[in-house]
Amino acid sequence: MKQDEPIVDMITRFTDISNGFKGFDQKFTNGELVSKMHRSLSKDWNSLRMLIENTKDVNTYPLEELYGTLLTYKLNNVVTKEKTRKSKEEMKEPPKWQIAFKNDK
């Protein structure tokens, strides 16, 4: 995986490469493809990689399900980072003071 490459581009590139091997009569099992995809993920994906390795059997894990898991993970990270960024921005804002005046009438 290239640095800062979107996961959709990585999946597309991986699919193109694996389909290119089919043209040379080189076929990979689903387990081999999942394993190769796992190894090609960057360090940013280590937590998800370890989770999948510890909870799923890589040899029987469908490649399409791995794609879905990667996309969902990335989407959740984007949403979480956006919420964190907004909360940090809110913390930087000075507090809004409310002044109450006593009405003597």
C-alpha cells in the first residue's frame, strides 16, 4: 500500500494485479489473496490487521468481506477523526460569557 493511498484505490490496484495473473494462468486461492492483501496494508492498519488475524481464519475469510471490513474501518476512522477535530476546535474557542443584569424596577 502506498503512503496516504485511499483504500478504494488500493483495492482496485490489488484486484487489477490479481486479475492480470489470471491471464498468465496463475491462479490464487481465496486464502492466498486475503493473506497477500493483509501483508500489503500499511502500518496505519495494524490494529485492524491484528484483529482479523486473531478472530478470523484467513484461509476461509472471503476477500469481498475483507474489502467491506477495510472500507467500514476507514469510514469509521474518518468520522471519528472529524468528531475529534470538531471537539478540539470547540475547546479552542473562548468561553461565551453570559452577563445577567439585575432589573431594579
